[in-house]
Amino acid sequence: MSKVLYKIYGIGNDIVKISRFSKNSDNERFLRRAFHQQEIDRFYHLKTVNQEKALQYLAGRWAAKESVYKAFRGIDRSRLPFPNIKIASRDDGSPVVELQDSTMELANQLNIANIHLSISHDEDYAIANVILEEKLILDQQHQQRQTDHCFITDDIGNNSRSK
Amino acid sequence: MFSRAIRSAFTSYTPSMMARTSAQTTFRYYSAGGALSEGEVSERVLDVVSKYDKCVGKKVTPASTFSELGLDSLDSADVLVAIEEEFNIEIPDDEADKINSCKETISYIRRTPTAK
């Protein structure tokens, strides 16, 4: 019987000073290099309401993208263009990574099944943490080779930690 | 040509170009038409990089990597946007992500026929 196993593929974090975006955020070319169009639209909207919140938003998104890049563990930046690492928001306001185009394909090739993200701000700084989980499907022969930090899902969906 | 030189001198991308002062600003009269020479490209690239605030006071050479100059990924993005504006080009994202040094920047500009 095969089992589905979720293993941590990589972790990444990043911290960035929010004020570093105060000048370059005026440059459309910079924004398009680093952010998805929907993120840029959201930034411009926030800017009309509150400049400080808008820069905080941008810095948090940058930290999240950098964290995702790091969690992919040494993959060339050209395969992880930041506009393709879109950071959207769930209905409850929590951030969620939505990979786009070739970056999504890369994640699929690596069997990345889940991306966990947290962003925080305090005064001048924004910080983000990311965990990538890869999905492994093990046949019976290979189940003895399970490693630590894995979660196994049996055929009826129950989860347990591997030993 | 003259108008481009004026525009370049005064409207270069300046997120961190605070070190540029009127005393330092110079007019440049680069020839129009034809590929830019390696010397000219090198001089202009090093000029842009050396004026980035984190690089002021540091020795910037064609061999300098962005990492050696203490530039992180955000700094690199800033510098490359300034380079784009200096040469009036747009570096594709996948190419920009491969540029990590002055030498690679110069090489990219040299093989970009639209660079001015």
C-alpha cells in the first residue's frame, strides 16, 4: 500500500528595513521587476490611503518573496523571478503564496505541495518566514526509509508523524 | 545626443544616489550611433555603481561583484534599474537575475545593441 508523505523541503526567512522602499517605490520599473501587477495595484491603492501602510505592505511582500527564494534552497534566481512569487491575501487577511507561470511549474517539478508563510512588521522592519513542504508518495518497499520531519497520510486521510 | 546626455545626468534613477551632488555632476558627450565601446560602457557602469550610496568610498572595479560591494538583492535590483535608465534599456527579468557583478553588467550592455 502506498503512503503519501509530506516532508519539509526548505525554510527561508528575510528581514528588510521598510524605509528602503521609500524612494525606489516611486519607480515603476523597479516595481515591475519585483512585484506582481496585482501587488503593485494594491500598493498604489494603499498609497492613496496611507503612505506608511503602503511601504509596510511592499516591504512585507519583498521579505516574503526573498523567504520563498531562500526556501527553494539555492535555485538560481532567474528561475524564481519575484513577480512570479505573488503574495496574495486570504479572506481572513493572512498572506498566501500564489506561484505563477514558470515558477509554479518549477514547484510542481519539485513536488512542492504546500507553502506556509508568515509576515510581520514592527516599526522600521518587515520580516517573513516560509516553509516549503514537498509531497512524497512511498510504496511499501520504501516506507522503511522515511526520515524525520515527515508527516504520513494513510489512505483514509489520517496524519501521523514518521518515526 | 545632447538632450540624452542632459537627461541622463539629471534624471538618473536615484533611490540611493544621494551622494550625487551638483559638484560631482558632469556632462557627458557620448557619440551617437554604433555599438558602445567597452571602455565607455565600463566607465558608465562603474560611475553608476560607485554613486550608489552603499558603494560610496569603496573601490569599484569591473571585477567587483555586488556581494563584495556589500549589496544585497534589494540593492542589486536598485542598481540594475539605475543601469537601465543610464543606458535607456530594459533588462529582461531573467537576464537581470543572472547579473551579479560589474563585469556581468558591462557584458550584458555590450551585447545589447539598443543601449545608448
